[in-house]
Amino acid sequence: MIELPPIPETERTALIDELVRLIETLAEQTQQQSEAIQQLRDEIARLKGEQGKPRFKPSGMEHKAGQGDEQQGDEDPSEGTRKRPGSSKRAKTAQLNIHEDRRIPPSQRPPPGSRFKGYRDVVVQDLKIEAHNTRYRLEVWQTPEGEWLCGELPSTLQGGHFGTGLRAYVLYQYHHCHVTQPLLREPLLEWGIDLSVGQIDALLSGHNEAFFAEKDDLLKVGLAVSSCITVDDSGARHQGRNGYVTQIGNDLFAWFSSTDSKSRVNFLTLLQAGDPLYSCTAEALTDWHEQGLPQAKREALMASPIRELTTAKAWGEHLSALGITQERHQRIATEGALLGGLLANGLSRELAIVSDGAGQFAILLHALCWVHAERLIHKLIPLNAQQRADQQGVRDQIWTLYADLKAYQRDPDPEAIAPLRERFEAIFTQKTSFAALNQTLKRLHRHQSELLLVLLRPDIPLHTNGSENDIRGYVKWRKISGGTRSDLGRRCRDTFASLKKTCRKLGISFWDYLNDRIEQTGMIPPLPDIVRERAATSAVP
């Protein structure tokens, strides 16, 4: 508050008195505004979960549950689980390959009578980066009959101008380290490698058919040997337009595909893992009925002698011939036929799909991610202290239930199923003073079967953290390079993202994998074969 100096009575006038009153009023209003602004700042900081400077903390759900085995992203372990520095030392150079030995005598010549007592070894790690150019001299001969014979380059030198090590390096830097093509070319030129922008692009996109085939087989095998998968999608620009990338995987594999849509039809097509099959089966009929396809349309499809088609064009012509022309009816018919084709091709009806709640993933046995479900409550903005207390109380109840579901998952007990269901019912049907919270609880209650599928299938995860982590590479790549410009470039991006993430899950060096495939040494078996073998010898879903 501003304090005005005293004004003598002899100098006071009506105008001065009015000005003094205005100054005091403005000072009081300014004080009130400052207090209101501070209150609003405190409220904003509280809603952000900040105290002082902003801090980015991991999901409180996992922390509250007291489990550190499913931390999302690259979060650091809590302080309580960290080991004291130096408590687990190891011989860091004991396993290194020694490429060169250098003997260094003392700077002072040992005096006569000295005895040699061996060596004190010091291992120095270094890296040698230099160009290595090889001239292949292909012998040319002419037979007495006039036929010309010429030597041939090794089969590994596809293209003939760049070696296997350079190609592996370019692929590794681009797809694993997210180095852009201009930055990739710059150091190569400085190291004495003479190559153009077009040749960099050719090294990245050319002669990748074997990689494409291995990636395609990866999804077929992954779906065949898995009891559950997690899925997610994100943005992936292509040719200057917004598109989408879909991730499918679990602890054994990761598979990506970029398309222009993220509809249910698109997801069912991706699950086909190859050429689509449209099949009018009993499962398709059930799906048509559940999705509201008119009875006349269902009967026309089932009465037709054409029960299976293998191309989207032929299926569209078939629908038109049957009089199914409305967009909604065509979409429902296509979804059901694709689902029927999936099951006809051998996809397990017991395959559980865990998602963040996006509608296109709700097929077969669908489960919801608890972290995303709880986030709906965490994002609500209470308006008073009572609503904040109600929100925090509900979140505490959900965290406690989540921890108990994880305990059940580790050690399933049939007698615990009914009490856990009762607790779910009590939490998600309660009434609070917070109307928006009540509506969110009611919404989540409608998905009880998807949130509690773990009670029937303890093998499924309670969250989609694996998919979130896998797809983060796409998000980083989108921020660095924006998107792809050719269909071949998009296919390469999907392929190497799938192979890289799968190598990491299987504990295989992506660098060793690239060199093995490019040099055709065959030391690393096909990734689908490793996935099948791990699934057969492991309880991992």
C-alpha cells in the first residue's frame, strides 16, 4: 500500500482531497489485483503439479503402485533404488579385443643387476576412421571360339561402387542414430569418401528386398506365436500430407506400417500381414450384426456364391454388384469380411489386443491400458478444494487397485477375482461433488470387461508402455526430418524401424545385424525364426 506524506491543512483543497482519495483507491485495487494474480499463478502451478521450478515427473500411477518394472519411457529409477556409486565395479577392459601391443620401457635405463618383473598393462580404447578403397581387377578373357569371359564382383557388392562396411554405416547412422542425409554426407566427404547426394539415397533405399521380406515375415510369425499384443499409432507425414503409423508388438517383436488412414479397416488390413483376404464367414456375419449392417445386406452377402476375394478392388466391385453402395454399409461389410479373413487364415480367436482406447483397435479380445484410463481422471481440472480432494481420493483408490491387479498378475488366485471386481464396481460407481469426475468414472465403468480382462488373462500387460516406447522413435524422426517423399522411402522407414526395435528386444546388436545381412555371412538367424524360438522357450506373451 502506498503511504502519502501528510498534507498541511492550510494546503488542502477539494481537488487535493479528491486526488488523495483516488490514489488510495487505486493503490488498494492494485494490491487486490496482485493478490489475485498470485493466487491464479499458484493454482496453475498446482494443476501442473509444480513446486517452484517445473519438474517433469514419471506417472504417479507406477510410483504409487510401488513397482519399478514398467517405467514408461526413459525414466530414471527412484533415488531409493539407486546403488551407491562404485558399489558394483567391473573390469571394464577385461573383455576387449586387443588389436595391437606396444612395449614401452622406462624412460630411465635400468641399472645393472635389475630384474625384469613383467608388465603393468594399460588398455587404451581408440577408434580408427579412414577410407579404405579397393580396386577389383576383373580379368577379361577371350576363348578360341571368340567367347568373352569376365570376372564378377562378389555378390555382396550390390551396385558395385561402395563396400559393405560403408553401406552398413550409412544405414546405421540414418535409421538408428537419426542422422539426416546432408549431415551423413558431410563427414564422409571429409574422410575421403567421394559420393553424391543421389548415391547416399541409393545406399539407403536400394537393394533392400531381403530386409523387406524379413520385416513382412516378422508380423506373421509374431502374431502366430503371441497370446497378446499391444498397439499404438501416431502421426507420420508422407509426401507433404498428414498420415499415420501403426505399431504392433510385444516383448518379442515390434512392427510398423505407415498409411494414410488409421481406421478399423486399415488396422484389420495390417493384421493380415500380406495380401488381404475378404471372407464371408460366420464370424463376419456376427460382426456385421453387432455393427448394425441391415439384415437385407447381410443376407445378400451370405447368399452370394462368392465367399472369398483377395483384392480391395474385387471386393468393392462385389459390394456394388450386391447393391451395397452406401459408404457406411460398405465400411461395415469390409470390416467384417477382413475379420473373417483373418480368422480363416489362422489368427487365434484368443489373441488379446491391448490399446489406449482408440476405437479401431477394439477387435477380438480387447483390453484397455490402465495408465491411459487413469490419465482421464488426472487431466480433470477441479474448481475448489472439495473437488480436488475428491479427485485425489479417487486416484488413490485406482492406484491401490492397480497395484493389487499387478500382484494378482504375478500370482493369480481365483479367489481374489470376485473381491477385485467388487472393488472396481465400488470405485467406478461412486458419486462425488465433482460432476465431471462422476461422468468420467461412469464412462470408464462401461469398459469394465476391457479393464479387468487381466483377471481372466494374467498373461496380458496392464498398460501399453511397450508400444509407447517403440513408437517414440517415429516421433523423434518426424521432428527431425518431417516425413518421407517416396513410397519406397516410406517402406524403408517402416522396415528398418521394425527390424531395429526387434533386434533391441531380442538383445541383438543392430550394427552386427546390418553387417551380417549385407555381408551375407548368415551368423544371425532370421529374426522371425528367433522370435519363434524365444516364444517356444519362454513364457513371454
